[in-house]
Amino acid sequence: DLSLTVPPIRTTCPYCGVGCGVLASPNGNGGTTIAGDPEHPANFGRLCSKGSALGETLSFDGRLLHPMMREANGRMSQVSWDAALGRVAAGFRETMKRHGPESIAFYVSGQLLTEDYYVANKLMKGFLGSGNIDTNSRLCMASSVAGHKRAFGADTVPGAYEDLDNAELLVLVGSNAAWCHPILHQRMVRTRQTRGARIVVIDPRRTATAEDADLVLQIAPGTDGVLFSGLLAHVAAKKALDGDFIGAHTSGFAAALDLAEAIAPDPDMVARAVRVARKDVATFFDWFRVTEKVVTLYSQGVNQSAQGTDKVNAIINCHLATGRVGRAGMGPFSLTGQPNAMGGRETGGLANQLAAHMDFEPECVDRVRRFWNAPAMARTPGLKAVDLFEAVEAGRIKALWIMATNPAVSLPRADAMRDALGKLDLFVVSEAVASNDTLAARPMVLLPAATWGEKDGSVTNSERRISRQRAFLVPPGEAKPDWWIVCEVAKRLGFGRAFAYHYAYEIFREHAALSAFENDGTRDFDLSGLSNLTPADYNELAPVQWPVRDSKSKGQARLFGDGRFFTPDAKARFVTIDPPALAEMPAHAFPYLLNTGRVRDHWHTMTRTGKSPRLSGHIDEPFVEISPAGAAASNLADGSLARLTSAHGSAVLRVKVGEGQRDGELFAPIHWNGETASHGRLGALVHQARDPHSGQPDLKATPVSIAPV
Ligand code: SF4
């Protein structure tokens, strides 16, 4: 029995940004036993329902097995890799020749590994001459990136998960961590049980996370900025500022406080604006003021908003004002959604970043150009996700390659975006599965991609920790790693020397070397110590938090403890935020606000979790949650079907009447897209409002109507 003698493979869970370590033990008969890795510092052996069911999701049913091309008669036919790759390369070459580099784009994914991301970004921004590579992570955490850069001068997460063990007050904003980041939530609950830490939950919905909270502020949608402006004003009024820290290590405090006092002068006004009892607002303010060790964790309720970046900065302002950043047990903390949204940020997978956390400043463009010996560097940012697909709709993007994501379900105005794909001259998809809504939009070339367990690479979790994903299965059919597919297209475009990688470790090493190139310590993302890894080093690479500035470094748990930030004057910046407002108010035709999110046991559009009977058994169909008063007013019974309609689309969903929902608001999950009795491609309803700084779409507050079916 080989399973008794072969040690389990150490890898990382492919779902959320917690980045739990997994031990995978293939049994040689197609099955794999999954366990948590007790040595991984993200989870110390624990796994949530999704992670522990990974073994049930590894069948090859429904996989895309071979390269396919559309024939003149519209049918898809199996072709050789060479023919498919040649068609992709020729299509991009021809489109660029006729319409220029701004007519092409890649749309990639937080599911990609860092190595995949690195080569895709290198090809687009260094060799094809366009900035048009963006990622579905734009939908996940772009507002945190923009907020970090405004405050800290770089996209740096200041703290570490161990701060959750040391904190005395844990504030969760716009986060249902109990369902969406379960292992971290369990860690916080343990801190509450063992050390008496308090948990405050701030969310328009009363979610499972509220069950373990000491205080719940069920604020009105879009009012986070009022609450945290009020908190800043309160801390100042009670003389609880850290004047020494503000004076020595920050700039812009006076202006930020003036605006906060204008927006939210006192707890009475704040309570009215956020529509929460005054005593609860006052309790939160007092707890924050008197507790030294505070971690404020925020997630998609903050990020997925037309004012997401301002919300992030309103939170960070409060931590700067009290000097609570960069020290154990305290700090603002962005919970990333996807497994490798962070790795995408590090490699330049966002259209407005270059690579290794560099921006499009001329000296950075030149530095990356020299490092890559790049013939055609992009010099300006490309189109962010929603803008990119609107450019497809407008006919300005002519050739698009989608990798490892399903935008026909997940983008705002998803019906219109799906239809726009039909306008492309060249539409290419790399996918692990053989059918989904994006594939139904009739790509011209389909490239079979290897997926979790079948390829080697790395990911970065929410605390900047780089972990290896390791292969333990042979990919089915002709499926290949995404990095290999990109490199083969690059070779056929004439860039063979720059993309002559044979193994993932070669790409990782180059990625690390780029982060170290001309980096005198003023750039936050620095993997100098990993830039000379041997294949054996890479294979054995233990989870490590960047920066890793030399080969002896064990990584760094926390940044900014010395009061120095990555701004030109090394000071953190307070940010004056815009007065909080919703992008669209509910109106007569669309009187409800629709909030979208996840359920506990499914991930994204369910291509993996949908294979597990155990996970599907938790909630087996799409639903809309409505308050008892709302249900009565709209003549809806619990368990009935209702049609939701917005200005952009509609869906039919099972009604769940729940006390957790505020009157006038609805919640529905994002995962489902099938045509069952209830069917809900929620993206079809969502408006295209987006944050002006981050470009992140507002997925939490679309005006809709609801009526019985
Ligand atoms: Fe996977 Fe996230 Fe669950 Fe950890 S918490 S096992 S990373 S889904």
C-alpha cells in the first residue's frame, strides 16, 4: 500500500485568502485524503468545510481535456496544442497590427498561481506593449490596494494573523468571516474565549459572524465612512489621540480631522446617520478609545463599494490617529477574498500596477524594461475590469484572452457583458472546465488548463505569507499549467528567449529577482532572499511572509513598527474622504437595495464546490433573504419564489424570510447560475457603479424590485 509509505504532499487550499496549509495523500486509485497541515502557520492543522471537502472535488468529470477551435460552421473541434496556440498568437499579432496594442486585453484571475500571473503580466506589459491585463481580483480587494497606497505609500498589509491572537478588541467591518474566512474567525473566537477579547461586528446584515460578537452594529448600507469619521472625531474629542505618533510619523491629520468632524461631529449624529441605537455607537467608540490592542478587519462589505477606498482610509485614519499600526495585536487588516489575490497584486496583475508593486512612474517603467529586456513596455495603466469589458462592449477591445474566471456570471451587468463577448474578433479562454456561462458565449479558441493539485506554483495569503501549491495528480487529457500556455503563445509571437521557462521555480526566481532589482529598501515588496532558489529550495520552500530581504531572513510578520512608511517623506498619510453616499438610492421602481455575497460552503461559481455532495447539502439552491416586514409588504412567503429585477436584469430566487435582514434590503448569494426552478445569475442585476480610486465595482447596493412569481 503506497499510501502508507509515501508522505503526504504539502500544499495550500485553493479557496479563500486565509491560505490554509493542506496535506494531500493520493491513494493511487484516484482518491485523495485531505487533512490540515499542522505546521502551516495560517491554520495549524485546521480546515473549514470547504477545505476539508477538497478530496470530493477532484474527479475529472466535466473537465476540458483538449484544445478546441471553432470551425467556420460554428462547431468546436478538437485540435492539436500547436494549432490552438498558433491561432492565438496569430490572432493577437493580427489584431495589434490592425488596431494597435490598446485593442488587446487579458482578463485573469485570483485563482491563478503567482507564476501564471507573472508570465501573463510580463507578456502583456513588457512584450505586447499594453497595460490591458486586469483580474477578477479587481472585484475582490482593489479598494484595499488603493487605500493602502494612499495611506502607506505602498500596498502593504501591516500585520499578521498572530495579531488576532494578541488583540483585545477585534472589529469586523463588512465581513462575514464565520462563513467566508472560517479558520481566521475561529481563531478570533478562541482569542475571545481564552483572553477575553471583545468582538464587534459592523455589517448591514446580521450574519453568522454576529453570533460570537459582543456588540453588533447593523449599520445602514454605505455609512461605514460616517461611522469611522465619527470614531476619529470622538477619539480626538476625548483626547485619546497618540499625538507623538501623529506628529512624528504622519501627515495630513488636521485636514482629515476637520472633515471627519464635519461629516460626523458627535455620536448622536452618527447614530442617526448609520441608523443604529446611540448607546451601541457610543459603546463601540468607547471600547475602541480605551483598548490599546485593536485589530480592525474588513472585507468585501468595505471593498465592494462605490466608496470602498474612502471606507478603507476612514478605518486606517482611526488606527493612525491612535498609533495602532505595526505593533503586536493591533492594526487595520484587509481580509482578501481569493487564494492568490495578493500574488496577483505582487506580479502586476492589476492594470494600474506594473510588477513587484511598482507603478507606472517613468523610472519604474524603465527599470522593469531593463530587467525584462522588454521590447515594448506599456507606459500607461491599462483598463480596469469593468472598464475593460465596457471597452469590449464598445468595440474598442478586439482580442481578449480570459484565464481561469467566469465573468459572464461575476461581472456587474453580466448579461450585457456576456453578450459583448460576441463582438470580439478574437476570443480565447483558458479553462479547467468544459462548460460554464463564459464558454457559452462562444469563444473561438479553448485551452485546457491544469488546476489545483495538478500544477506547481505559489500563492500569497492575506498576511503576505507565500506558500507553495504542489502537484500530486497528473492533469487529465492534454491539460497544461497556465504559465506553460502563456509561454507557448509568447514563443509563437517571437519572444522565445524571454519565456524559455521549463519549470515553475524558474519563473518564481525571476519574480523574486525583479522585486530585488535596484531595490534599496524603499520598495515594500522585496524577495531578494528568494531570488537564487535552487529547484530543491523551491520544492522545500516553507511558508514565509514577505519582505524576505536576504537569504537568511525568515520573513517579517509586521511592518511599520519603526514608524517609517513607503511614502516619499516616510510618513503615513491621513486621507480626507468624500462625504459618504450611496452610488444609487432606492427609488419607486426599484425600492430595495440588493447586497450580494457568499454562502458558507460554496466558492465562486461552484465549478469545484458543486462537485461535493456534502458542500451542496448545506444550501442547495439560490435564494434571496428578506426581512419579515419586507416579505409581508411584498406579499412573499418563506419558501416561495420571487423575481428580482433591476435596471439591468432579473433572477428568480427562493425566498428566505430572515430577521438578519434590515427592512428595505435584500441579500442573495453569487454562486449559482443554472436554470433550475430558482435561478440567479446575480451579476446580471448588479449596476456598474464603481469606486473612482480603485475601479472596484459596487456589488453591495444595487436598487432592485422584488415580486412573487
Ligand atoms: Fe480553505 Fe479558506 Fe477554509 Fe482555510 S478557511 S480551509 S483557506 S476555504
